[in-house]
Amino acid sequence: MSKQFFKNLEWKVLICSLLLLAIGLFALYSATINKGLIDFTKQVRWFVVSIPVLLFFTFVDYNKILKYSGFLYLIFLGLLVGVLFTTPISGASSWYNLGEFSFQPSEIGKIFILMFIVSVIVRLQY
């Protein structure tokens, strides 16, 4: 990491994001305190899991990521097809269960679709 990276880092955005995270965790804790801390601990776990993803996207050049956007888009499509064969949760077959974690591939897919569209637009401009 160079000093230039930290100089160019958008500190206000980072601080506002962390404040919003803290407010959200506090609100979730306050709203679910009578039900136990299941939802709160799930949210904290997802936050901890997302930290390496944040660091990855912060330190890796976005041009390198865009090179693989087509491959990531195909993975997303595979996840969407695979979700049709999962056990329905609340009547919807849109979740993957991985132990205590469950996630919707459509949420991850939003990022992959955006990356794929950006890569197509960049290729069309050159």
C-alpha cells in the first residue's frame, strides 16, 4: 500500500458508511432485543464476512476485475439456475443455505450484472 492510496481514499465516504453501519446495527439490536440476538448476530457475521470483500475491491485495480466480468456473470447465471433446485424458504426458491448462512444469489448478481454491463460499454467505446 502506498501513501498515495491513503491520500486518495475518500475518507468522508468511508466514515459515513461506518456510521450508517453502526446506526443500522444499533437499530436492529434495539428492534430485536426482546426476541433474542439472532438477527443481530447474523448481521454482525455478514459484516465480518464482507470485510475481506471490501478490502479486495479497495486494493485491486478495477480494470483487472472487469476482465473477468463475463466469467462472473456466467457464475451468477449458474447460481440462478441452481437456486431452482433448492428447498423453498417461506414459499420462495431463491435462497442458498450454507450451514448457518443463507443468501440470495440475486443480491450478488446485481453487482456482477453491473460489472458486466460496464465492461461491455468500455469495450464498445474502444
